[in-house]
Amino acid sequence: MIKEVIKADGSIEKFDLDKLSKWAKYASKVGGDWSELAIETFTKLPELCHSKDIHQAMIDVCYSKQDLVYSRVASRLETAQLRKNIERQLGIKVNKASFKEIRDALINKGVWCKDTIPTYTLQQEELFEELKHIHLESWQVSQWVDKYLLKINGVTVETPAIAAIGIGLGLHGDTQDAYDLARDIIYSRTNLPTPVLNGIRNGDFNGVSCCVISAGDSVESIEVAQHLAVRMTAKKAGIGVEFTTRSKGSDVKEGRIKHLGKHPIYKHTDSGVKQFTQETRGGSATVGFTCIDPEVYNIALWKSQRIDIEQRLDRLDYSFIFNDAFLDAVVNRKDWYLFDYNDAKLVHQAFYKASTETYNKIVEDHISDGVKHTKVQALDLIKHILMIRQETGRMYFFNVSRANTHTPFNGVIRLSNLCQEICLETTPYESMEDLYLDNGSGETAFCSLGALVPVNIKDDAEYKRVAYTLVKTINKLIVKCPKMTKNHERTMLERMSLGVGITGLAEYLYKQGYDYDGSESSLEFVSDLAEKHCFYLYKASQKLSEETGIDVKGVDLNWLPVDTKLGKFTPKMDWESIRGKPRVNSVLIAHMPTESSAVASGVTNGLYPPRKVVINKKSRKGVVQFICKGFEQGKNLLAWDVDNVTLSRYYSAVQDWSDQGISADTYFDPRKFENGKKPLSLLLKEWVAHFKLGNKSMYYVNTYDDDEVSIFDLIQSVEVQEADCESCKL
């Protein structure tokens, strides 16, 4: 038990139990037994410890209760510690200081950029007085401190309220939009990406979340794609890249030499992006490869732990790109044909957008003409891919047929991003000059992300307003963010591509009396939410077009998601009232994982059911304990309780109303299967069902890997997967 305390200045004093009791009483004003908290903290500590350790020990005791009440006690302790740190660094008592004092101190210390923050007004003061009293859950406070709040010498010097106001003012100036955005952040109505939450007020306007790159079949084009992958990783974007090149052994220079294939290209790309970091994680990329590539079997194996380490490229993630013709061939056990790009350019061109009938006819004509090809069984190929996916968890899928039909784009969508929710046009660059010229013919796809939190939005009127504020905010980010080249600047401003998702769906379902049980009422509820989400975002973009005179080019304004949706639920919104009207943005909806900032918003991740009710997520500052609110044991379902086909139906209900895609996770519990292995037949069934339902992509496999914990035990300590890019996690 504690006897002496080392103070911040290094001096040692006798431990004072009264001080500990006062802290316990203060923290327990929201509930809990203060005396129990004080006693457990006292007995937990060694005889000699630092004063900060006492505070942390009290928080750890709260976490050990695994209870929402004590989590809120911990929140008061963490907030108090945060304020104390600010006082030490800035010499200001946050509770008593005005916003002007805090603002001026942050600018004088160089934490906030003077040129970014507008002139002080009394309205800012009123906003601060409102927001500084808003209660945040302990995991929200911890996540803000860990990832988003700015620091001096590693010590945090903002509160979430201060940061939110700074973000709003930095983007929108001293306007109602700034105040609305700050409120939406603190009241957890809006999610913004990590680069935004830890930028803006310091002058950093990096707002590009995702980057999708295509390479053509030339040394110069490959060089540009690899150059872009490295540069955009350094700019914190999540990278998706594909190389439409000839395969190993193909003729080069009229047969004088043979092509080395994609392995050295992929290896170089991997080593390039690994040189850089994205906030709290290393650089990463997902490489897309098609089901008609002669190297397809080997490419998949490069991800496996079963091959020689010299051949292994397991740090890369892979996306298996296929079309409806392949899906049909799998279902009907048909032959499938692989063509080298150098031999059958027309087949490779038709692969992305042609109907199944047209594509098959082109293939048949090439075979009849004696074009070199390899015949395989479509079923054997997909089994091979599914086995690698189950082994690694990181073999993804992207259906280009669905991506190119359920979209307003006129051009070709070839692949997706790191997390598989982005569906945008790309065109390979012919040379480095092509990239850096304003009128270069190539195009990199860029998308900026955000999310809405329906569980914290009170009604449709507020949903409409929050959607408008968020669209306007992300548009400002696109305009203000630094552009790598003139070509990028032109295409980004022409496209203005957004991906606004939904997060906290699980808690919203619980609150409304629904679950992931596959019932028609539950699915229709989700469909209606996704429809409303889409409709209000399109309305917002159209309203901004009216206000600014900006009209996006390169998309079919007459196309709406209602035109090509596959679900049976009757639309509820007046879609004809918005058809054909100008808007600012090419696309507006994509659903990302939100692994990170869902914690900051206090809700469950994205569209997913919770993996556990209480999760201890590891972070740089220690453990962040997240508690899923609204979950009732014996009533609600965890992710491991929902079969993947049923989950795919929920994704489909959302995909119907999304002009881009979904980071659609699946779940695997080894304890439910003999020898811990899921039958290949079931994997195949899940894959076919998922894409027959109209989903565009399939993302990560989450595996339950704690054998000692009962399925009925709702508590699990897990480390957050950091595979996703910071932006997609939001």
C-alpha cells in the first residue's frame, strides 16, 4: 500500500489519504461508490509512486468494474487530468479561463496557426461555454487525447471542445457553419477522419482520405503509379493500386526478352509505401488483381505463409477483382479463361463494364481466333482465393460489374482503395510528364471521407442539417488541401468525390428495438435509414450547387441509386424531385470501418455488429475501454452470433442506397467448426450470396481468437487491428 508520493517537481511527500478521497468523491458525483473506489486505489498502489500513477490507478480501478457508471467516473478523472496538463503547459485554468485566453495562448505557443483562426468574437465565447460542459464517455476522452488533441512536448494542451471549435473556425471562419460543425463533433453527430481531427487549427489541411491508382503496360506508367503510391502514403491517404500489365513470360520488345511478371512490381510497391507512416500506423496499400490474369494463382499465394519467404509479399493486402461473368461461371461450374494483357487487350478492356453476354462473346471470339489463353475451372479458382482469404483474413473482393452499373460515373471503375469502399474512375498515366501536366490524360481517384451518427441525431430535420454541414465541410477540405500536381488539382476539383458513411448502426438498431436478426422489419428499417442518408446528402450537394454555381462534370445527373438498386423495399423518399438537378459532388456515399473515431464518437464501428460488449482497446497511452451502449445480454446479438449471409443482407440494404461501396467485414468463430476450420463449401456459399445480393466488395475477415473465453462471456481484451488506413478508420 502507498506510503509516499513523488510529485511532479521530483520532491517526495507523505501520502495524504484525504486527497485521494476528495478525488474519489469528485469523480463519483456521476455514480458509483467513492469510498470503494478510494480503498481499491489505495491498496492497488506500491509504497512509493508518482502522483500521476495515483490518478491512473484510480482510472484502472474504474475500468476493472466493466460498468458504464464507473466508466463515466473514469471520464471525470481523465478530463480533470487533461485540464491539469493544460494548466501546466499554458498557465491557464481551463474551467475558469475564457475562450479568448485559451485561443491566444495556443496561438502564442505556435500550437494553433494564427492565419487559420479567425478574429475572436463573443459568439465564440458562448459556444465554448456550451461545449465545455458536455459530458463525454471515458473512451471518447481517451481517444481524443491519444490521437486527435494537439500537444506541446508530448503533453496535451487542448480539450475536445477547444479542438472542435478550432476545427470549425479553421474551416469555416467565424460563421454559423463553424458553430454547427463544432457542435456536431462534440455532440457526436458527425465523424471526421483522423487527419482532420488532428489538423486544420494548426494549418494542416490534408483532407484526402483515399487514393486509387491505375498503371498501364509500360515502364513509364508503372513508375508513375509506384511514385504516386509512395507520395500519397506520406500524405496519409489509404492506397489502392492495380497494374494492368502483361504477365510473367510474356514477350517484351518483340520477344527479345521475357517479362518478369508482377512479383517484382508488387515487391517494389510494398517496400515503397513501408518507408512512410500514417499517424499511428505504417504505410500500407491494397493491390488489385483480376480473375483473368494468368498469374492469378501465384499472386494469391504471395500472401500465404505457406510459400517460401523470398516469394512472400504478406505485408501487402490484395483485392481479387472479378466481374459478373466470373460470378456466373462459378455458380454454373463453367470453364474460365485467363488472358495475358499483351495478347488480348480487348478482353481486358471489356472485363470491367461489358455485360456477361457481351464479355463471354468477346472471349469466345478470341479463343476461336487462336489467341493464347489458359483454361481453368472458375470454381477451382475461387476456392483457391477463398482459402487464402480464410488463412490470412486480408484477401478482399471487388465486383467491377456492380461497381460500374450502380454508379453515376460515365467512365471505368477498375478497383477500390485500401479498405474497399471507394468506387471511382481511374486512368493510367503514360509518363511522369503526364502526371505533372495540368492537361495530362491520366487520372488518380481521390475521395474525402466523413460519417454521420444516426443514434445521436434527433429527427429528420436535424439529419438534413447535419448532412448539409458535413458535405460543406468536406468540400472545403478538398478545396483547401494541398495538391500534389496541377493534374490532381484539376481532377479533384472537377470530381469533388465524397464518401459519407454511417457509423454506430448497432447502437441505433438497439435503441429502435431492432437487431441483426435478419427479420424483414429490421432489414427494412436499415434500408429506410440508408435511403434517407443518401437522399439528404444528395439534397445537400444540390443546395450547395445552387449557392455556389458549381456543377459537377463527368457523371450522369439523371442516375440515382433508386434506379439500379436490387432490394425489394419500397422507396420512401421523393427521388424524382432531385433527379437531373446540378450538384457539387460526383458521388457522396461510402461506408468505411470507422474503427478509430467511432470510439471518439462513443459508438460502435460503422455498420458492424459489436464483437464484444466491453472491449479494452490498446492505444499509445495504454488501454481504452469501450462499452457498447444499449446491448442487452440474452436479447441482442454479437458479431459472432450473426451468420455472414444474414450480415450480407444488411450490407445489401445499405449498398442499394450507396453510390460507392462498403468496407464489408465478415466474421469467423473457429469454435463453431470441427477442428476450428470453416468448410470450403460454406465459404463459397457466403461469397456467392454476398455478391448475388448486389454488394460491390468484401473486406476484412475478423477471427475470434480467444479460446479461453466463453462465447457467453461478454468481456474481451483485444488489440485494435491497425490494418485500415487512418482515414478509413476515421
